[in-house]
Amino acid sequence: MSFDAEKEIAKLWAKCQAVQDENRRTFYQCREAAIQMVGDGADENAIALKAWEIKGKDVAKSYLPRIRMDKPKFVENIAKLFVNSWRNQGAVVSVEPGADENEVFIVWERCPWPTTAKQYGAPMTEDLAGCDLALQTTIADVALFSNRNLKIETTKAIPRGEGKCVRRLWLEQ
Amino acid sequence: MARQIFEWDYTNYPGAKKYPHVFSPIQLGNLIIPNRVKYAATEDNLNSHDGYITDEDVAYMRERARGVAGGLCTMQGVYMDERRYGQGYVGQAAAWDDKFIPGLKRIADAIHEERAVANFQLMHCGRVGGVETPFCEGPSFLPQRLRLFKPVHEMSHEEVEISIQQHIDAARRGIEAGFDVMEISGIVGYLVSNFLSSYTNRRTDEYGGDIYARCKFMTDIIKGVRGAIGPDIPLIIRICAWEQLDDVGGNTQDESMIVYQEAVKAGVDSISVTVGWQESIVPVISRDIDFGTWLWVPENAKKFVDVPLSMAYRLFHADMADKAIADGKIDYWENCRPQIADPDMPLKYLEGREEDIRWCVACNVCLARLFRDAPMTCYINPTCAHENDPSYYPQPASTKKTVFIAGGGPAGLECAWVAADRGHEVHVYDDREKLGGTIIDAGLAPYNDDELYRIIEFHKAQCDKRGVEFHIGEKLTAEILEEELPDTVVIATGADYLRGNGAPGFDRDNVISLTEALYETKPVGDRVVVWGNRKPGIGCALALAKKGKKVTLVGAERTVGKDINPSFRWRYNMFLRQNGVTSYNDCDIAEIEDGRVIIMTYDGHRVPVEADTVVYAERGPSAFAAELKAAAAEESIETYVIGDAVVPRGLSGAVHDGYKIGLRI
């Protein structure tokens, strides 16, 4: 039996992208279901934000066993956890250094989430607020667990038409 | 003046001469204990879900009490709050009300009936508690590192004070129940340790702050308990000398020594030294940790405190304990898992019957069971947690039979000695030159897996004492059965290693068996694919990786080591990573070609992996077992199939099968 590496990789890559797409679609399908179940007067924004908050909480749970406070570059290591999570979701994302080892920038050159939000009619304000809330929730639990004053803020956002998302992650002294 | 509860004269015991330090008295507070053996508190999940003591737990404790031969025997830690936030195990004993005293008294009485000293332990499980409540409680809220545990409710100041009083009240109940010694558990993530640790105590009230402030909860309990039990009852505390939580900002070792000093100042008579938390990422007690690894810890602690110290971790053997006591590293010998595996272990040392000890293999299946709300069990002790059931113990056979056993591995040997013990005439056949079966091969894996062979040494000694006849190097064949016509045949031949799954290439010369690879009877290239991601495959992969091979593990199980209990599997995963072994799980070999293997994922993707050698380590039904079973049926001989010959499993299945069939023949 011959082995065609290009064909195998193409098949795997297509499947990986399909899984990433399905992950986002499932989120918005559940959001839609929750809004319909609440019925008239449903606060779509509040429902979506609650979902993002739960997502952020669960992401934190997966990060906590990986946290090593006795290793150098604590902030960068946390940023890399985010980078891995978002790469798995189909984003093009990397970490850039800040002023010192207590500050880094996480840069999303491309993110598929706003596109999916548009497909399901969710406003860009919700997409941005949701993503921010997920990150803030995760960082809050990581900060609490590690007993360090870790902060995150958004300085640029694709949903605001700024071309890329940039989040500053830093340890407040 | 110091008092002694039971007189023991060890003068004529061989063990007392061989281990004079272990079998010499020790004074804790005002109590003289005849020897320096302590059975450490062990949860067993045998009590009722509302905390009442059961017959099963009493029987379990009675056996351990007999085993300490006059030493200190600790019952499992009790939780002390009606809300049950402190309950860490579904079958944990309770002491939050006087109504529990009669049940606790049964434990104290059972220990006393074996002429051992009864130790009562207070154990609020804190951060790892709340097993049947939505929350556990602790000094501060912080998220759990392990998903297994409940969210933490941060205790109010009032709740802290209530908890201290609950410790005091429970201590009083323990004494009223008849216990002789009191112990506070402050280890591995339980409530006292939560208050002590900078990792889990972020409080800003008087119970939080620097290490001295963090000690307040512990010292308040010690002082209160001391007041409740009076000056004559020895008070012990179990606390970490090293939390192994440096990665999350836990106490430094210096801080831990301050804790020790504060505990002594508050009034404890002795400290049980421990290492690590359940949340630690560093292994402490698994088999890969060498015996005696942690002895430096109490040795160091002795520079800071002058009360007797004990320690349990990976100190399984009396010679190590005796030397450690002689060298002044510890004052008495604590053990837990070795007496789960063999309740009589210290007694057998005393009586000079070391060959009768059934050794713990440090697999941690006991812990895995407890964390999954199951009753205690032991990998290699079939009677563990069945002490109250007479049917689990050998009784003389009503009809004496001639029993032929095919296979001298753990299943066959366990069956052999039990059957012989019951009066049967037993013959064991094995075509290998050495007894042990698969365990001989398993012992070639690194990380102390050679310890597994100690069960075979136990078996051999038991068989020899009971007159089992060995036919080493001789295979039990259909012809022998026809000739000898035994009453019973036990087929314990183990499993066969399967040469492939039918995929093309498995007939190539570079495809070899696990044993050929381990014993190097055939050449093994630098790049090896091991087929089979269960125990044998993992052991083989690690052994080859240790020899410098680049190893890839391929197997059908969805995760590597699915047949290893979760409390130990994480160690193997780490070993594989450390040794650069790549794993393809939920996969199979599709084809073996020149210099490479094509791996097929579960969903049909094909991945090429370079390989000079393919080792097959997957097991299936034994062809010889089937053949022998048919031959026995032909002669109408009573037949049993046990161990891996039934279905490939592991040492535990083999031992438990062998024991039970040994009882049944």
C-alpha cells in the first residue's frame, strides 16, 4: 500500500478546521436555544455574556494544574496558555514581549470568532464583550489561585474594526 | 509516672533480636508503648455513609491491631462536623455527636483485645472534603487545582472557632470511647494543613498572615484538645515537613519547621512527619520512589524539635526502620500500605516469618478506590476489606484432591498455596526455568518494577511450607493429564503475545516479541515501534527507551495505560514523556514496510513512523490454555481457568483469581 503524505495531511487539516468551525457553531446554537427558551424579553447580551463567563471559568480550570509559579517568565507562561487555547480554536495568535518580564502582549492577527458571530446575527459588541469577559474570568481565577495580581486588558479589537486584537497581560506590583 | 497499658515480653522472639530498635519500648508523653511500630490512620470506606462504624471496619482494624504486636494502632481519621464539609471519604467515620461513641468504642475494644495501643485520629478533610456536599471548606476561597475536589467555602471567623471546638469535642468522645492516644491530622491538604500553608491560607484575620499567625488554628486545636484529654494522654500531630507545593507558593521547608516548633510549644508529644500534598506535582509514595528516599526529612526535623518523630513514606522494611531508629533519624516506625497488603507484617517480622510477608507493591490502587467512593481494596491482598467474611479465608477441604496447575506465575502460585493450605495435593507445572511467569518479564521494566517479583517470593515460600510440588521446566500436557488423571486442573498459563493484527508486514524478520526485545534474543534497532499501549507495552517501551532507543508506542486503547489505576497512571505518562516516547493511542498498525510503519488512526488517517524494529506487546487468549482445557474436558477433569488465561489483565487479577479458586477447589 502506498502512502501519500500530502493527501493524509490535507485530510487531517480539513478535519481539524471542521472541528474548529463546529465548536464555534455549537456555541452560537446553544446561545440561540437559550434565547428562544427565555422567550420575549430575553436579554440576549446577558445570556451570551453568561455563557462566555462559564467558558472563561472552565478554561481557568484547565490552566490551574499547569501553573508553575516557581518557574521564570510567569506572565509569559500564562499568555502561552491563552495562545494555545486560541490556536486550537483556529486563531493566529502569538505573544510579544512588554516592558519587562511582568508584561506581555497577546496579539491575535486573525480570529474566526467574529465571523461566526456575524453568521448567527450576534452583534460585534457582544462578541468583543464576551471574549473580554471570558479572558477576565480566566485571569481572575488564575490570579486568585496563584495569589498574584494578574491583569488583562484589551487595547485593540478585531470586532471594533482595528484589524487585530491585542491584549495586555501584566502583573501589577 | 509513665504508665504502660499492655505488657509485652519480646525476649524470645527472633525478630526482637534482629530488629532490636523496632521492638524496644518508646515513651510518648506519659505512656510507654511496648514497641516502635505504628499503624497509620487509613481510610477504608467501610463505614456507613452517615459515619457509623460497621462490622467490616471493626474487623479490618482488629487485624491491623494484631499486626502491630503491641504497638500503636490508629483508626481512620474521623470527621467532626454535622454539616459533613469535613468528610473526605464516603465511608469515613464520624465523631460529631456523642451518639457515635458506642461505635468508636467497638474499634478501641478490638484494638485492645489484640493488646495494642489504640490511637484516635481527628481529621477534617478541609479542601479535599465535602465528598457528599456541594462545597468543602477552608481558610480561604481559591479555585481547586484538581477537578476531583469541590469548590471551597471560605470559613467565617465564627466557623473557624466552631471547627476548633468540634475538634475538642470529638477528642473528648474519642477518649470516652476508650482510646489511649490522640492524634490530629494536618497533612496532604486537610483542614489543619490548609490553615498552615501560604498556598491555601490568604486570610487577613488572626488565623492568617505570617507563618506564626497561620499556626494559630493548629495551636488552638492542640491546646483545646490537650485540655479535653488531660495531661496523661499522648497527643500526636501529623504535619508536613515539606509540602512540595513550591510551584504554587506553598510553605518553604523553613516555614514547615516553624510549624513543627509551634506544635511542640502548644503541647504535642510526638509528630508524624509527612511529605507532599494531594495537589503536589511531585511523586512521594509511588513505586518509582526508592525506599528510604524521605528519611532525610525527619532527620532534618530533629534539628528543630525534640519530641519523638515517626514517618511512613516508602519505609516498608523493618531493617530500614531499625537502622533509621538506630541512626536517630526517626524514633518509631509508621506504616500504612504495607499493612493494607499484609495486616500481620510487623508481627511476622517479630516472629521471624519474613518469608510469609505479602509485600505491598506501592501501586496506590487503595487510594484510587477511595477517591472513587469505593470500599478499600488491595492489589495483591485478596482478603483486604473482607476481614469480616469467613468465606474469604481458607477452610479445610471436605474432599482432598490432586490438583495440577499449569503455570507458575502469580495466578497459579497463589492458587497453589491456598489449595495446599486446605489439604489438597498440589503440583505446579511451568515450562520456564524460573517461577514467576509474566512477572519475570514485567520486572525488567525500569522504575522499581522489579519489586513486583516479591509477590512470587512470597508465593514460593508459602508453597514450600505446604508441600506444593514444582515441575519446573516441564509443560503440563494432554498426555500428562491422560496419564496421571488428576482430580482438578487449574489453567494459569497467562496470555499469548499476539504477532500482529493481520496487517501486512507482521511476518517480517524485524518484527519481534516483547520477550525477545527485553531479553535481547533478537536484534533491536535504534528506532522501535512497540505495538500495544497497555502495561506490557509501556514497560517494554520504557525499558527500550532507557537503552537509548527512539520508541513509538502504538495501541488501540484511547489513552495510554488504560489498564493502570489512575493513581499510578500519571506516573507512567510522565515516564513516557521524560524518556521521549511518542504515543499513538486509539490507533493500530496498518502496514509494516522497509524502515517504517504506517499507523492508522481510529478514523482512518495514516501516519508514517520510521522504525527498524517492531515489538508486539499486545496480548490475547492463550492457545495453550484452550488446548489444555479441551484435553481436561476430554478426561472429564474438573477445570478452572484463572488469571490472564481468562482474559489478559494484570497482577491483581491473577492474584485475586488464584486465591478465590484456591478457596473453591
